[in-house]
Amino acid sequence: MSFASKFFSTFILALYCSVIIAAVPAHTIEASEEVVYDKWTPYYDFEENLVFIDFEALDFNLLEIKVYDAAENLIFSDRVDDLPFNSIYELDIASFEGTHYTVQLHSHAGIFPAELQLKR
């Protein structure tokens, strides 16, 4: 194989690789304040008007619990970083007047939301 054919083959291979690399979209990390997380589910007790959050079932350390109404107004907030990791938090929903809420669990890793649909 002559030098010209080796050079041409190498050039074609390099061109082909660069086209393949350029065709693959670059992965970007978008900045976000809210992380959708589906590994936690609130437990309801409608008879007692309580929502339970089991800290031990979470795979992150909880700092704060926030509850927002349907209009995204903050209606409840509680710092919980001083509670033991195996606590079961009781969120009293008796004073909540609407039916749709978002509970956000805040940790160092992000914000983990869950939707609450209350039956009235």
C-alpha cells in the first residue's frame, strides 16, 4: 500500500469519525431548582387528617419540608434537620382548605416534590 493510499484512508477515517462525533448531541446539565424524584410517596391518614413522611425510607438527608398550595403559595415550612434519620414526620393537613398541594422535601442534593390530592 502506497503512502498516498494510507494517507487517504487515514484522512477518510478521521473525517468519518469527526462526522459521527459531531452528529451525537452533547449532553448538557441544565440548572434546575426542582428535581423530579419518584422514590418517595407520602402516606395518608384521612381519618386523622395526617400525612406521614418516613425519613428512613428516603435515600437522602432531609433538611426542610415545605408545602405549597395550587397557586404556589407557601403555606407550611418546617426545618427537620435536627430530627433523627429514622423519624416518621406527621404533617397535619386539617387546616389545609384546598384539595391540591405540593410537598417539597429539601435536602443538600436538591428538592424532591410530591403532589397531594386531598379528598374533602
